[in-house]
Amino acid sequence: MGTQPNDLAILLTSVKESLELEMHSVSDKIDTVINRFDIQSARLERQGSLIQTGSRWTTRMNEWAEKVDSELEQKDKQIMALGERIEKLEKRIP
């Protein structure tokens, strides 16, 4: 029976070392997954920035287009009014 405690110590040491290897393996896998998530997060942040920039640009372009449209409408009204005035003046002149 003198060998049984020694065998038990060897078995426990073996199990401990096996568990340590498994823990390191799992830790490495977790680090790999975390690294992938970091890369994905950075990519999503870049895409979000591009979308936000595009949205701002689109909003500014829409505001500019509306401003130009209203100014062109005012010019069209002015031209029509001038055309009507010219027609009235031409009717007065025999």
C-alpha cells in the first residue's frame, strides 16, 4: 500500500496539468474570439462613421436644393411679372 499514495499523487498531478493545458487552450480561444470582436467593432465603427457622414451630406444637399428651388421659383415669378408688364405696355402702344 505504500505505492497507492504515490500513484494518487501522480494521478492528481496529471489531472492538474491536464486542466492547466485545457484552461490555457480555452484562454487562447477566448483571446482569439475577443480579437475578432475587436476587429468587427472597429469595422462597424468605420461603417457607422461613413453612414453618419453620408447622412449629414445628404441633409445639407437637400437643404441646398430646397433653397435653390425656392430662389428659382421667385425668379420665375419675377420673370412672369415682367412679361405681363411688357405685354400691358405693348397693348398701350398703338
